[in-house]
Amino acid sequence: MTRGRVVEIDSEHLVLSRNSRSSDIFLVLSGYVLLQSSSPQGRQFVIDVVKPGQLFGFAGLLGLPSERLDAIALTAGKLAALDPAVFEKALRETPEFAIKVVHYLMRRLQRRTQQVEDLVMLSFGSRLAKWLLNLDRKSTRLNSSHRT
């Protein structure tokens, strides 16, 4: 059993595809990865943009036969491909790590719940306005953190 390996990816590299059989859990070391779902008609739904320090690809850990999304590199970068058995062992043996992973997954679930609520309850114009306001807040935080 291997512990993991570092994978270098180019921009637009397909890391995972819907229904792929990868059992690895991926930790983004550098770069950005887009998680999306696609319909048979070609419609795409952005699920998340995974940043350095974040995880994706939990199908193997959950015992699922395949992924339910596409993961595409937005930029060149590096990923750590982690063996699910090693990841699970780390969860069991390191409570601090397990708590951090649970917090991370809870934040992701909270964002997904908000996305679904927005899709169901807000008009397109309202969703666009909300997205632009959030983008402005993120930009303001980034700019103020670079000044300090």
C-alpha cells in the first residue's frame, strides 16, 4: 500500500471524470481545481473551486464505485494523491486531523446547501447580484491582507 504521490497537473487537465474509478483522495498543494457536474445534454453546474490546502475525491473513502463529478485543473499545479486506507488511518489515529477534516466538510456542506437554496429561491438576477457582492467582499479581503 502506498501512502500517496505528488501529481503535477497542467491547466485544463482532467483529474477525475464523472463515473471514473479513481480511489484516491486529492489534496491540492498548488493551483486550483474546478469541480463540476454535467448533464447528458451538456449543461454544466459548478460545484466548487478547490484551492491549495483543500481536498476532493472522496468516492473511494466512502466506498462508492465511482466519482459523481468532473475535476478539471483551472491552473497548473500539484496534487497529493492519497490512498484512502492511509487517509482513514490518519483520521482514526489523529483526532486533531479528524476534527479539521470534519470542519472542512461541514463548511463545504454549508456552501452546497446555500447553493441549492439560492438556485431554488432566488431569481437569476438575484443570484448574480449575490455572486457579485461576494466577489467584491473576497477582493476587498484579499487587497486588505496584502497591505498589512
